[in-house]
Amino acid sequence: MRASHCFIIILFLMLFLLPTCVSAETINPTDDEGLNDALKRGGTIYLNPGVYEIDGPLRIGSNTVLTGSKDAIIRVSPSSSQWFTGATGIINPSEYPLKNVEICGFQIDGNLDELPRSYANYGTGDHNAERLIYLQGNKKTFMENISVHDMALYDSYSDGIQIAYANNVRCYNNFVSNCQHSGIFLVSVVGANVFKNDIAGITSDCMRLDNCMNTKIFDNVLYSYTGDNTNGQGTKGENGLQIADEGYSHGGGSSKPTHTTNIEVYGNTFANTGWHGIWLDSTKKGVTNVYIHDNIFLDGSEFETDGKSVEGISYDNPPSKDMSEQIFTSIYDFLNVKISESGYIPQGPIRTINPDWNKKGKYTEAYIYLAGYEGQITINNKTYIPDKPSKCAIVLTDTRNLAHKPAGQTSSVKLEDLNDGSLKVTLKVKTKYKVKDYKTKTILGKSVKVPYYKEKKETVTFIKTFTAPEVFPVLSADDINVSITYQNNSYNPHAIITVTPKNDVAWVITGVSYKYNGSSATEYRQIGYVDEKETGYKSADFKETYTWKFSDETMSYSYQALYIKGVFDPDKFKVIVKTPFSEIPVDEYHYTEVGDPTKTKINPAPFVIIIVLFIILRPLLQELSYNFVKR
């Protein structure tokens, strides 16, 4: 073989077998249709730095992460036609309902100063045009798991973020400025955390909640926009935060399927807000359990309510923050409703009311009274007990001796579980009494009957059978899936942890405890509301809740899951699943690590092939080299 031929073959092999590169979906500003095409495919889309000037809406689907460089800017073109009207925004859903969507890390510029002023009120209602992020489900089918964070949103005729008809929403670490309706607007959202946002409001509200439930608003800074890009809009007309039930406003809107319930507002700073710092119940339709405390008001009006007073909650004399830090549902303690995480409720003295006395034998009377069961709970309108009825029944008995000359009573109680699941209670009573009798004695040679009392006894048995509740099912670690997805990337490394049952036992789980590297979090899925009967007997009725408690900022709530920010080490993670009666450590996890979409991944196999070929062809190469030099 000629040397030149050999070198050509080697060169060809090296070019053909060079390491193959696999990269995630990254978009550049020069890609005209690249962004919408990538959004159609879903997955993780990363925007490289630069300005993305757009003429039409972007549509995002489920199971999508849209992220990018902090220097990536989606900007509305100044020459674009008026497409952002009514139900169309800059980023919109491509399907209904959306599930598992995350938008983070880049900027959206509404560019309103370069657009006609008439666009502000185009369509139905005022300032409904040009919402920057506009994600909406519908009244019957809510979106699930929506997260918007670490965004810069500014210069828009309408909302910076509007999310409507959704479960499990997180909005945090966003900068929102000069969005001329509401900076963040949640409508019929159930289970939201809105925190650490910096919002400069104008026109309507820095933040607004309509008909939301189980929502926390905390550690935000809300103030007035005082910049120059107003495009004719007057400043200082906004509220810091508006909370109400809404239907129709300024010619637009619709009836809502939810009612404002369980809202907690704390730790926020209201600085120089134009109208009200907090405007509660502006529509006078009433709200339920709105809990406002420990906020700071600087240079502006503070609190206003046009509606009915909130029963049991006083703005002037709010509960302490320590009470709130227990868990959000501590509000019910404040309203004199006791709650419990455990099915075992400490019992105080229990008494009988109108007991059913029963007489047997001549002189024995007794009753058997079932007060309840230790640990009795109700879930989904069905009653359960933690063990066999005989192990946890609280049975009260009493006896009475009806004899004219009582001489004492003793009793014993036996509890027995029957095959049909019911409880048999047997009360055995021994009653002693004295009866008058005579015996003959000889006194002074005469037989005389002398009275005396002799002791008698009777033993009787009382039996009563009670229908018992079903025994609560036993849950083990084998019944639980713990799934950890670690997003190992350079711009936002984080782990998402979900805890789900393998079988149809989700209703058994009342909470989950998480520990990671010295930090802790507790997820409350059900809370027991303590019911005390007139007898003093206590039991718990468990209801669903969406509440979390965190020891620090390492962990937070995302997508009805645990979110741990930063580089993740699974060896430092522990999880305990809770039921009303047990705590179950789970040690086996389904772990998935997803690499950095901005980094090139190298396939090592071709390197190995080249080395092997070099070893095989080495003698031939040496001979060719010798012959070439010899020439």
C-alpha cells in the first residue's frame, strides 16, 4: 500500500470517528422561527444572550422549561401589528390545561414606549393588552405546577404575570416594573407561594389576588414606578396588594369557581405605594381567613377594607408571627379551631351522658358505655381506628347495688373482637348484700330466735356489642415512590423531589418530612381538625391541605413537590412519610440526573476506537514511514 493512500485512510477514519457532540436545545437571537419551533418540541429551551425581537406571540406547552441568560431579552417589535389583545399575551399556552411549566432567568421587554397609546385599552376592558406572561386554564380543568422565577419583566401595557385557574403556583425572585395593570395577577389559583419579588407598580396593583385559595404572599417589596416610560399613563394610582373576589370589572371578566380563602400576607415591605398599601375585599363580596401580619408600610397609606370585617382576625391586633411560623393552618388555632397532625388526640376527663342503666339479678344494676376509640379519625367522611377495636376502645362502666343492706360490689370488663369486626364488651359483676335471718339460741333454758344479718352474693353478666370502625391500613416503605430529578446545570442547578404512593393509598399519607444537609422541610397534605363532644371525648377529622414549612431558604415548594436549589448530593437527603399513626422512613429513591443544556457532551467511544486502530495499524505505519524516509 502506498504511504499516501494509508495517510488518506487514517485521515478519513479520524474525521469519521471524531467525538460526536450532543447538545440540548439552545436558541440564538438570529433564529427567526427557532424559539416557537423549540417550544413546540418542549423539554428544556435555553436562550443565549441577545435581543429576540418578536412580531407575534410565543406559545409554550406542558413539561417545558423556558430559561436563558440574564442578558437574553424577548422584546416586542415597535413595528409589530396589534396582536397582543384580549386573551393573547407575549408568552401563552399552546395547549389546555398546561402542566409542569417553568419560566426563568431571562427578560421580557414590552417596549410600550415605542407603541401607540391606543393599544393600552384595546379590546374588552382597560389595560388588558400585552400581558407579558399569560398562562390560563379554565374553570373546570385547572393548570398544574406553574413556576415563574428570576425574571425581569417591564414596560408592558398590562400584567407582568397573569396566571388563572391553576393549582400549585410559584412566583419568586422576579423584578417587575412599569407593567400598567398588575405586576403579578393570580386568578382562581389554589396553592400559591409568591415571595421575594421586587415590583414597581403603576395604574392598578403591584400584586393582585382574585378568588385565590391557600396562598402565601411574603417577603416581597412593593412600591410605585416613577420612571419615564409611562407612555402617557399617570403614576401613583396603584395599590400595593389587592385581595378580593371578582367577577366583572371595567366591562370584562367572568364568574369564578373559587372563593377567596386562606390567604396569609406577611413580611412584605410596602414603600411609597400610590393608593392603598393593602386593599382587602374591594368588591364587598366577603373573604374567608385572610391573615395579614408583620408587614412594613413606608410613606404610603396602609390598610383599607371596603367589605365586611373578617371575623376573628384583627388588623390592629394581629396574631404573632410565631403562630404563623408553626404552619399556615395555625390560623385555625387563632379562630379557636384546634388542629392536629396526629390521629392520637390527648384525652382529658370523659363522662357519660344519660347512660343506659340495666338491671339484672335481684340487686345488680350496671351500664356499658362506649365513649369512642383512642386514635379514632375521619378521612373522606369515613371513620377509622388505628388497631383492633379491643386495643383502642374507650369503654366506661359503672355499677350500682340496689340491696337494702349492700355489702359491696366488684366488677371486671372483657373486650373481645368478633369475626365481623365488631366489639363485644362483657361486664361481670359480683354483688354482695345482707339479708335478715334468725337463728335459735337457748337463753335461760328457753329457745329464743335471735335476728342477724347474713351475707349473700349474686354474680351477673352484662354483654353489649358495638359496631366498630374499620382499622386504618398499614403503610410501609415499599408502598411509596420517592423520585429525585437533579437538574445539574450551570445557570440554575436544583433538584425536584416528588413523593407518591405506588398503590391507591394516597389518602393515607398526611405529610412528608424532608431533611437535607442541615435544612428541613415539612409538607402537610392533610390536617386533622379536632372535634370535642359534649362528653369530653376528642377525635380528628382530616381534611386536605396544601401547606409547607421550611427551616430556611435552601428548600422551597414547586409543582406540588420539594425544590432544593444548588448542587445536590443525594447522600445527604432523607425523607419520612407520615400517616395519622406512624412515620415511615424511605431509603430507596428513583434518582435521575439531567445535564447542563448549555454544555457540549462528548461521546468517548470514538476515542477508544481510534486508539485500538492505532495499535493495530502501528506496524504498518512504522513500515510506511521507514520506506518513505528511505526514498
